[in-house]
Amino acid sequence: MKKIYGSILMVVLLCSTQLSAQESKMNIALYKYINRIASRSTETIPVLVKGNIAKIRSYTISHGGVFKYAVANKYASIVLPVSSISDFANSSFVLRVEGISHKSRPMGTANSPMDSVACHQSQVFPVHNDSTPLTRSYLGDSVVLGIIDGGGFYFQHKDFRQQYDTTKTRFLYIWDQTVNGTPPSGYNFGTEWDSAKINAGQCTETDNLGHGTNCLGNAAGNGQAFGPSKAYVGAAPDANIIAVKFNGASENWLTNVVDAANYIYSKADAISEPCVISLSDGEYTGSHDGQDLATQMLDSLITEHAGHAFVTACGDGGGYNPFHLGYTATSDSLFTWFAPTANYVEAFEFWIDTNQASNFNFAIGADNPTGWKALGRDRFLNIGDFDLKKGLNGYAGGLENSKGKIIFLDTVVVEQVANAYHFVCYIGTDSIYYFYRFITKGSGHFDLWSDDSLTGTWQMGSHAFQSYLPTVNEFNDFARYVYPDSLQSICSGFQCSPNVISVANYTNRDSWPECSGGTYTSSGETPGNLSSSSSWGPTRDGRIEPDISAPGDESICAASAGIISGIGTSSFKVAKGCVYDRNGGTSLAAPFVAGVAALYLQKFPYASWKNVKAAIDSCAIKDNFTGVKPISYEWGYGKVNAYCIMLDTPTGVNQPIASNNIELKNYPNPFTGLTNFVYNTGTTNFQLAEIDVFNMIGQKVTTLPLHSSSGSLQFNNNSLPGGMYIYRLVVDQKTLATGKFTIVN
């Protein structure tokens, strides 16, 4: 007990003291962190900040920090000494500072992939095979498929090499944020490799989990490791790849993911290619409304340019016991029990909109389930008890029995985040065998997420716990008990952004070829039906998420080196050659949708995120599994349909010059010495026209002047090294068309 009360006392000292209003602009986790390590004054920490960018930049540099970049002229990603954070937050030019979060969770299971079954179910093959009325095939050419993962990538897998020269990688860049070396320009951590260094064997990034390789295979594997039939192909097998590995175990992972997204979009913009990013990691704590700084910054990155899209896994919380609690308080008190776990301090947190809070009252109580004895409660609290004008504010209390023995100590801390109040409740217990009540009374709707394995806080929905619940006859108060529910099991943060495509998971197949020969048949879930693990919406503010569903469970694609060498010939490693494996979850569904988005962006490179999202949502497949409802909390709009979205005619797409006659291509491709460009500018009214050729790190390597509005031009290569290149048709400094060729030396 001394340890428990000592921990509670520390929380009281850190959090119940009123802070200045400026310091309250820090999120609670960041405030606790900098106070906990205050003695280590030389340590630095990455944070996201909103405010006056010019003054933020000046302050950061003058205090020995790193100003990485700004977004939308109001957000920035910076690094500051811990000793400067409080003073920085105290500055009038700072509106909000956020850092430190729970560790990320990769969605899906620990090992494996996507395949021809998924491509068939999602109508991808008609897009690959130029089915009428499509006039050409789409494979993701000249589109960047960005992928962010906390485990890494087996970039050497043959499925991620160029189809015409398997000695060359399809990765344009890899940034490993977990190993310091030569970081990308503008950043102060990690190691970056471009395609030249990757091809030269200098890249040392590794896949620690198998998760990232599987996700990338679903999105962009070209299947060539299997052989000529390419049976296990991803949705966009010719897309260019930019990958970022982050540290999923870091408390700064959200900051690092925003950095990764900025990095990928910037690289894609530099070579004038549209870009879709896939992320299959997340966390279940948070406001579930997209109002955190990380999500706001990501939203700005998505919307700042045409040709940007972002796809993420909605979560795999459906397979857990109910861990969401949300209802509107009534004049009679209602309550839900929590069972202490190994976390004896942070019991749970909850969120309530500011316009719902004025008459919302809550308290902490305790009961002894042995004989069902009510032990009492602490006082009721209301938002009016916390003076937020003076900053982050806290309350410390508890409950004693008639003999003065402490039953529990409780501390409640509150902050305002946008239009919501965020309460964190800490409880130190006399006994982990008591049940602890969260009691409400009055009016106003709140939401709470708590589970020891998902959020690191106390249990309220486990089957073991619920089996102890009494009847009303055994315990009269139980008549006012509220059970947790299965709704809103979606991840928080990015997954709740209105600008992101959030993806649910349905079962892809129930059998697969084992690499040792024969066929394995599963007795698990039904192909085509929603996976029981797939998370449900809606968001805390009532928006429908997920947006769409895609095949995930029991999918097959590229395996990591560790899986290939470590599993033998078990049923997880599948197909001829034993270089593929199987996996599932929304982790696998989301990158497949990202690959579908890449196909759309190949056809409409200037489409906005709204165009991409609207096309995917409006084309969703309805069947016996999804039902006929237009949209639902579990399926979103339905199942993704790649062929349908390619027949879309997006509105408001701003092409540089509108002309149906614009043409740019080259043949032969690949080539060794000579190739021919065929072009049509679509106009005779121009001053300067040219074809510019760039290497894969964005450097212009040659310019071919054009002297007519259309025609052909022979290019004789006698100096460029072998590899992949981007070429652009540029008229009066406007890019009209792009293409890609490969030189084979």
C-alpha cells in the first residue's frame, strides 16, 4: 500500500496544483512527463505546436532546439530541450503544445498478407486488365505509395523490385526513424536511404515484426516472387514506394508519424507524383473526434495539395470485450464498476463536450463484492469545481471507513481540448478485490474507453469481471448499473479524421496452399463476412467511421525475412517458394484500399482527397453480408470496388491544362540505348515546350526541347546509368503529363 499511496501522492503533487493558464496549453501526458524528468535538463523532446509560426521558429532556434517544418502556417513540428517546454508553453504566441501518448498498436495479427482472391472480390483485376470501357490498364504507375509502419519492411523481397530489372528496387526512399545515422534534410533523427543506396546494398533497415512487409505486399506487391503467374499481387503493383519505419514503442510515436507523412508527401510533390499513404497502427485512447494536434496537422498535409490521400486501419477492437462506455446522465445516479489491474494509478479517462458539461456530475465510489457491501463514495464533482481560467486544474480526495482506514485515494485532472473537456481519474486502492464505481448524475453525454490490454487502464468489460455481477435481489443498487457497449471501438486520432479513409476488415478466404504442398482449410470465419475483430464506429462526435471495408483476414502476400526463415513449413507460410505468408485484420485491409486509391490517382493525378474518398464511398459493393443500408457503423459504405471508382468522373479536379489531346509515352520501355517519345501538347499556343527527365531522387538529368505541338522524338542514352526515371511534358512551365521509363544497362 505504501507504494500505491506514494504513486497517488506524486500524481496529486504534479496534477492537482493549479498551473498558469499558459502551461495548461500542454496536454496532460506531456505535463506529467516533463515534471517527471525535470532533473534531466539536457534531454530534448519532439512536440507538435499550434501558434505563430515565425515566433515559434525563432524561439526554437534560440533555445537550442530544432525547427523541422510548418504546416498550413499555423502548426509546426519541433524539438525543444525539456527545460524549455514550460517557458515555451507560457509564451503568448503558443496556442497549444502536444507530445507524449500511449504506445502504438499494429492492427491485425503478428505475422502476415493479400492476394488474387482479394483482387477478384474487390474488382481490381478489371482495372489491371483494361476491361471495357477503360481504354488502358492501371497498375499504379507514376504514383507514390507511401507506407508508415512501426515494424519495418523487408525491402529486398522480389515483389518490391522492378518487374523489368529485378536488380533494381521500387523503393524511392526508406527512412528508418529508429536508428540514427544520416537523417533526411530538415530532420534530426533516423537514417535515410535513396534508391541508389538501396540498390548499392547500403541500406540496413530491417523488418522487426513482419507487419510492415505484409501491409506493403497488400498495397503494392507485384507477385513476381511467385513466378510468371504472379498469383499474390497487391492492388498497385507498379507504384513507386516511399517507406518510413517509426518506433511503435515510443511515447512520441504520434509526432513521428506526422513527421513521416510530411516527409513522404514532400518527396512525392518534389517529383510531381500523386501520393497515397497507408498506416496500419493506432491507439484506442484519446478523444475519438480528430481534434488532437497530430490529426489536425495530418489533415492539413492531406488537404494542402491535390493528389494527396491517406488510408488507415480503423482498428481491431471488435474482438475484445466491450471497452466503451457512453450515455447521457440522468437525475437519478447511474454507475459502472471498474476492476483494478496492474495499473494502480491511472484508472480511466473520459471526454465530454463543453456544451454538455455544465450539469454533469460524477463521483468515485467503492463496493466489496464479498457479501455485496456498499463502502461509500467521494464527493460529486462538476466542471465548475475546476477553474480552467487559471490553467490545468485537479482535485484530490478519497474515502475512509468509520475507523479512519483509507479505502481509496482519488485524483481527478481536467484539461480543455478544443470543444471538449478531458478528465483523467487516478485511483489508489486499499484492495484490488473491491469494485470501484464511476457514478454519474445530472445531464450531459460523456464517452469513456478503458481496458487493461488496449488502453492500459482498468477493466470494465471482461467476461471474468462480468461473471461476478450480482442480481438486483442480491444488491439493490445494481438496478442503476450501466453496462459498457460494443460501439465506438474504433481507434482514436487519425482514424477519426473526416479527411482520412478508415477501413474495416472482412474475411478474404478460408483455404490456402501451404508451401510444403497441399491445401489448408480453416474452420474459422466465413469468407465475405465482416471479421469479428473489426472495430465499429461511430466517432465521439457522431460521424460514421469506418468509411469502407476490404478483404483482410486470411490474406496472402510478401513475407519478411524473419518469417521466411523462421516458421518452417507451417500453415502461416504459404504458396510455392515459401516466401509468402498469411495474416489478417484491418492492418491488411487498409493498405489494399490504399493500393486501390493509387490506381485512381494514376488515372486522376490531380484529384483531391475529397474526390478519392467520394469515389471509394459511392462505389461500395452491397451484398448479403453488408445489407442494404446506405451506411453502417461496422461496414461503412460497404465493400471497396476498384473497377467502379475508375469509371468515376470527379468534379472540381484542376488539371493544369484541359485537353483531351495531350499525350506522352515512350517505346520501347525498358530500353538500353534508344527510345522514342511520342507527345502531343494539346495546344499550338505556347512559348516553350520540353520533355524533362528526372532521376528518382528528383534531380533533373536532361531536357529535350520540343519544336512542334505534337510529334515524336528519339532519345539516345549514352550517359545515364541504369535504373528508373520520371519524365514530364512541360509547356510554359506547366506539367501536362508524366511518364516513367527504365534503362537497362
